[in-house]
Amino acid sequence: MTDLWAPPFTPEQVIDRANVMFSTQALLTANRMGVFSALGKEGRKEAQALAKELSADLRALTIFLDALTGLGYLTKDAKGRYANSNVAKKHLVPGPGSAYLGDYLRFQDMLWDSWGKLETAVKTGRPTRSADMYQTNADETRRFIRAMHSTASLNAPFLADRLETAGKKHLVDVGGGPGTFAIHFLRQNPELRATIVDLPGTLEVTKEIVAEEPEQVRGRITLRPCDFNKDSLGGPYDVALVSHIIHGHSDHRVHALLMKLRDALATNGVLYVHDFFTESSRATPAFASLFALNMLVSTDGGRTWSFDETKEILESLGYRQVEWKRMGQPRGLSVVAAVSPVDSLRGKKSGLE
């Protein structure tokens, strides 16, 4: 199969793109059915035993297991017994020490119906599901936040190692969700404490994740229930992290949040905005422009932002030293960094409102 994000140049590459749905649904279904958990990290099982364990039809399950083997998620020996591949053992079987992605796959499962109605979203300009950021239903909230923890666990160590917090004392993680990024910044800098700001329903899940950390980390974390669209963020803070937040909100709300953060940061405080930023065309990187479609079907006014327009808003609000940090993260993830204004510019409204 061709690189998913590279432009297609041949008819076969177009066909490959259309057929990606086969492998995606196979992976999501295997995760939902518990195939990877049933096989575990040790030993092999015959299809007949798995059919009984998973309450599945033997013939149909065998076809399914062979397809998963072809995709590289399972292996099959000469006796016809199946086992998880190394990548499945590491990422698709829950357990201590695993970089588990099953929660993320369960969340992707939730998006399937919304994406199936993309045409409706394009024609109406409205989301195809409730634009509640998965807060109305507690099970959806848990699935969403656990999914964000799964993906953040892959990126947070990388960012915490490269974004400067030396000499800083207090970080605010706005819309911090599972708190994964804040946790890794605290692991990196033992002098730092963190306030994680998010909705009360989200913070119920955050508590569980923070509780898994040793005292020297969790003891430096404060959870602040807050709707950042309406409530005070507190402060002053030395560092503000806004990770995977601005793409989920309308232009007006993003502008208001960046202004609120400006006033919550201490003088010479640092702002890090972590997101899928695009070039000025808004078309590349390809995943970033595709992710804007994900926001189209699931949010009220969300989209991805170009660096140029982000820089324009930040500078209009008095932020200084605005920089696009492109550090080679997957799917075009990058960071826009800025320094808070001098005191004389605080409270200033921009001309872009």
C-alpha cells in the first residue's frame, strides 16, 4: 500500500486510498471484539478455541484472523495457530509497561458514523454529531480522555525533552485532558509544578491517570475544574501549554482563549501551542488538512490553523518572539511558541476581533 499521506499519481494509488477502509475497519473490529486481548502476550491459539471464546462463527472468524495476519497484526504457524505480532503485543494488549493504543482505537470507532456523514457536514456546515467534546455521556468522556492519553504518551516525552522549562516554576496545561503532557514536563523538571485546567467530567478521568504517578510527580499537580471559554484560568503562570485545543473551537473562541492566556501568564512567560499546524495554503501537511475535516464533523466551528494566521493573532495580542517549532513529529504535529507581552501591553485588545 502507498504512503497514506503522499499525493497519489497513478490509478492504483487512488484505488489503494479507497481500499484503506478495509484495513481500518478490520483493525477497529478486532480491537472491539477483543481479539488481541484474547491472544495475549504469550502462546498461540487455534481458531476453534478463539471462536468459542469470542462467541464467533468459526468459518467467519478464520477468514478474519487470516486477514489480520496478512495485515501484520497476527502471526500464524504451520499448525494453523494464531498469536499476536510483536506490534500487537506491545500496543494492542493492555497491561503494565505497554504503550497501549486500544483506547485510541475505541475512540476512533466512535468517529466512524460521523465520518460516514461527511457530505452532510460539507453541505450544511454543521457537525454530524453533538458538538459536546464528548462531555454529555460519561462513557464517551472516558473513552475520549483515555484515547488522548494513549496518543499523548507517545508524544509527551519527546516534547518535554525539547521545550524549555528550565527556571520556570508553574505550568498551566489548558484543556489538559488526561494530564499526560503536564506529567511528562514534571518528570523532566523537578522544580516545576502544574495546574491542569479542564471540565469537571474530564478531570474525573484525569484523577485516575494522575493517581498512577509516584508522589514526587502527582504531589505537584493541581486539578482546576474550569470551562476556559467562561471561567478564569487563575495564574500567574510561567509556562502555558495548549495542546490539541485550538483545532476544536471557533475562531472567536480561539482568539478569546489566547487573550485570556496572555493575561494569565507572568511577564516573559512562555506559551506553547501544540497542534496540527498547516502551511499558509492550509492544504499541507496532508494530515493536518484532513484533521480539519474531523473537526468539521465533530465540532461547532473547529478547524486546523496555519502558522501564519496563528502568528498574526498572537502578535496582535502583544505576544513576542513567535516561532514555529517543527520538530519532526508524526502527522505534521508541531509547536508554535511565543513569549508573553511586557506589562504595558496586558489587557490590550487586538484589531482582529
